Amino acid sequence: MKFIDTHCHLDADEFGDTQADIVRAAQDVGVRRIVVPSVARGNFAIVRELCERFPSCSPAYGIHPMYTDDAMPDDLLALRDLLQQHRPAAIGEIGLDFFIDHFDRARQEHFFVEQLKLAKEFDLPVLLHIRRAQDVILKHLRQHKVIGGIAHAFNGSRQQADEFIKLGFKLGFGGAMTYSRATKLRELAATLPLESIVLETDAPDIPPDFLERGQPNKPEYIARIAQTLAELRGMSIEEIARITTENVSSALPDLPVTH
């Protein structure tokens, strides 16, 4: 079986200098590709270096909405320069986060829109961060049409899911789906068109239900997350692995998946 983790922060402090062990453990369970998004200009180079060091990892470059309060206009210029030098799998992680009140919403929207423009200019998909901002993000996506991408850690309504799918997006499902109390999310995972779903961990965040409290999420857990999806849909894990991997190829067309 072959899996792809479409969202893993391999450079996170929680992982220290254990990235080689993390990548190896993921490969041992069939993870053939790990997408590593950046969150700010300060980690563009770190993400690029990690992906050069580990051939099964591919970068995405972007400014995360929770980092926009500290971002500068020059950061967008730096991102554009980087995209000219080195084509990533996607622009990301970008989006909006209205869950935490003290972040400047207007500033978030400015950086989001400017990065959508870059995605359109460079014909790249985007990795979307969305918290309490589904409809506002959809509004901007309709105004700035990109080639698609992934709505990371999707947790919206069925109607919102259908709108993202219409705009060419796949929906990322991960550890949150493994909790029995996540009834709405599990219903979406069970009933959405399977062609619209990709797998992710968001490691080290969103740890699945089977981890002990306080343990970081890791890409090696993608197989067990896939097993949950298989059980919800009444399918074999082999079918889930095959179809979700094909879905990633559609969402991120430049991503190598055969390593």
C-alpha cells in the first residue's frame, strides 16, 4: 500500500532533530510522500533544506494566517522570489483563522489574497488553513480562482464541502476523524465523494484518538488514520490507500508520488 501525508510540519520544535527517524518510520508503513508546508518567511529555508535532505518530502511555501500579525510586506516579495527559484508542491499553509479573536482579520485577508494571486501567477495549488472562516475563504476563492488544492483539516458543513469541491479542491481528513465523538466530521468522511478526500496528519498537531495524551502526531500514523476512513466507508484499506493517493495527484499535480 502507498500513502501520502499531505500535511506535516516536519520542522516543528516538537520533533527536535529526529526527522530522519520520523521519515524512516513513515516509509516503513508505506508513506511514500510527505508534504511539508511552511508557516512564515522565517522557515522557508528550513523547510526547503529538510525536503532536499529527505527525498520523500516535498515543500509548500506560504505565510500562515496566525503568523500574519508579524509578517511584513517584504515577506510576500521573498515568497515570490522563492517561487521563481524553486517550484514547490503548493503555496501553503495559507488561509484565515477567525477562531482566535485577537488576530487582525483584515491583515489576514490581505496576506491570504496576495498569496492567492501568487498561486494564480505561478499556476500552483494552495494548502488552506480554515478555522471559523469557511464562507469568507470561499468568497475569496471565487474572486481569485486558483487551480485548486487542499482544504486542510476540513471541518465545515456538507454544503461548504460541496462548494470547495466545485472550486476544484480536495478535503483533508486526519486525526480528528478518529474520535468517535466527532460525529459530524465522521459523517462527512463516510458520505462525501471519496474522490474528494485526501489523508493528512498535521503532525505534530491533531493527534489521533489512539495516541496517549500529550504524544505528538507523526506521519507514520497515516495508515491507522486510513484504517478509520476504511471502516467508516465499509471499504478495504487497500482501496482507501489507492484512491486517496490518486486524489493527491489530482490536487497537487507537481507532487512526485512514486519515490
